Amino acid sequence: MYISREVRSVLLKQKPDRCWYSYLLGLVLLVGAATPLQAQVLPLDQKNTINGNWLIYEPGATQLSPYIADLHTNYNAVHQWVSITPAQPFEISFKAKKEQCLYLNNQLIFVADSALNYTLDLTAYLSRVKPVEGRYLLTVWHPYQHPDIRTFRNKVKEQESQQAAQRPFSVVVREYVNQNVFILFLLLIALLYGALKATFPADFNDIFLGSFSRSSIEQGFLSKPVTWSVILFVLGFSLSLALLIAAIHTNVQHFVLFNRLFPVSEADITTKILFYSALIFLFVLIKYLFLRIMAFIFGLEQLVLLQYREFLRTILFWGMFLPVIMLVYLSFNITEPKTVLFISNLTVSLLLLFTCIRIFTTVNKKASVLNLHLFSYLCATEVIPLAIMLKLIVFNY
């Protein structure tokens, strides 16, 4: 950018506080005209800001004149006096045309390589630019076009964490979660398990009491892989686990993969719980088909029913204790959020790990898992899915 000595002297020798009559004239002319910078709601402690008081230099003048958007469209350079406090960042965002330049007291600080949105911190250039009576002249210039200064905005800085650290007593506010939804789903789960106990008492006792007994899992309601009682018990487990996962992750965006495939509203907790329940329910049912396919590949079809029955028995048994963890969450989440989060994550991790260990133990009674072929099959069907679920549910943030 070429600036003549005459113009440069006007820009740097001009006293920012002596052109009040120019601002008054510009204020009169600006009535009814659109301001180039829309008003922003800024924090009270944010000192470094730009405004709509842009200026232009008219040839032969000794003072900068107020900029009028509809009138001064043929000027390639637009200026503004700004005050910069070094203690705070002075970040501005704008959309620049290609080759658009920014100057601070006639010192080049930025050149746009292409037409994009940019963010610039003016305090980073204070070491090589000297102020003029405590102020700096910000110049937006383009060699061929009129620069679009309407896109210049102040970038609001989030300083809540810094302010909280400086206070002797600070309160950590956690994202609000509508706990009424969790309570209603807990009541629904309690009614579901109560109805299952009244309708299928033998199956209920087989899950609750038979998990630690030495009775064969080939007897009882798990003698067949899929029955109506199994489906209803799996539905209760899916709701319980989905409720706990939704409580752990108060934001659905933690599930990046699921959120891309099935977009879910972040504010609707009910939708999230139903969404997770459907995923868990389908996972439990589809796992039987997955075991069938993997067993056919490895030539171990005789282990499918044994493995799937142990899987169902273990998750259904431990799933009955998940509502208890939800009661702990609802009781202590406000006062001890970190402890409750740790307990919830630990519960989910133990549920998945213990299920995998029980399957290995049960299969080992039929054939030694030290066999490399069998061990590879169990790793493909249990260990790898376990690692994926732990990553998605527990270690996703």
C-alpha cells in the first residue's frame, strides 16, 4: 500500500480528540443510514473493542472524515482509531477479500491470501507499533476494491474459567439436566421388572438366582436363544443401560459416530434415552447373528448357543442393578458430580468386563481357551467388541 508523506502525516499527526466537529457532522449524516458494524452484546470487562466509527481520508484535508457506507464506496482505505489494552486480547473477526491488507499505525500486519473468514489478535503486534497519544490507527485497505468493513466484528472472549480461578470461592455450574425424565423412566423400568416378575416368576428367579448357581445354563428360559420373555427382559436391560448412559453423557455429541448416522436433538433427553435403548436392544439381538457368522468362519458352530446364553444371563443379571446406580446419580449428582460420574463409568466398565470374563470362563469349561484357534475366535467376538463399546461409552471424552 503506497501512502504519500502528506497523507501519512495527516494520519499520524491527527489528534483523535480534536475532530469532534467531524464526528458531529458524521452523526447527522448517518441518520437513517445503515451502520457498517452491527451492535454486539459484549462483556463489561472487555475493553478492547472496535465500533462503527470508521473514517476516510479525503484528498487535501487535514482531518479524517466520518465514513458513510452509501456515500464513500469508492475509497480503498478505511480507518478507525482504537484503544488497545495489552492485558487483554483484542481479537477481531472479519471476511476479507483477496489481497486485502490491515495496517496498524501504517505498519503492515496482515495480508489476505484468499477470500476467507479470518480472526486476528491486534495485541500481538503492539511490540513493533508505537501508539499515538495512547491510541492506534487501524487501517483496512485493498489495492483494487472498496474493503467490506461491515463484516468486522469483536470476538467475545470466554473468561469465566479465569475469573472463577481468581475468586477465593467459586461454584462450578454443570449443564442442567432435566432429572424428571430420568425419574419417569426409572418408574417405567420398575413397573416393567415388576410385571416380568409377576408374569414370568420362574424366568426371573432363573436370572436372579441362577447366575451364581452351578445349574446348567442349557436349562430354564435360556434353553432357546429367543423367546418372548427373553425379549422383554432384554428390553428392560436396554432401558436401564440407556438411562445410565444418557445420564453419563449429558450431550449426545459425545457419540460422534452415532450422531452422524442418526442425528438426535441435544436438548431432548427422552429422545436420547429411546435412541440409546433401541441401539442396545438391536445390539443384543444382532449379536446372535454375529456369533453365527463368526462361528461359521472359525468352524466353531457348537459354541454359539453356549456363548450367547452366558452373554444373556450375565447382562440381564447385572442389568437389574443399573437402576440402583441411577438412584445414586439422582441423589448425589448435584453435590458430588465427579464422584457420581466415576461410579457410573465404573459400573458400565465392570458390566462389560465381567460379561467378557464370564463368557471366557464358561467356554473354558467345554474347551481350553489356551487353544490359539479358540482364543482368536473369542477375541474376535468378545474382546474387540468390548474395546469398541468401552471407547464409545466410557472413554469417549
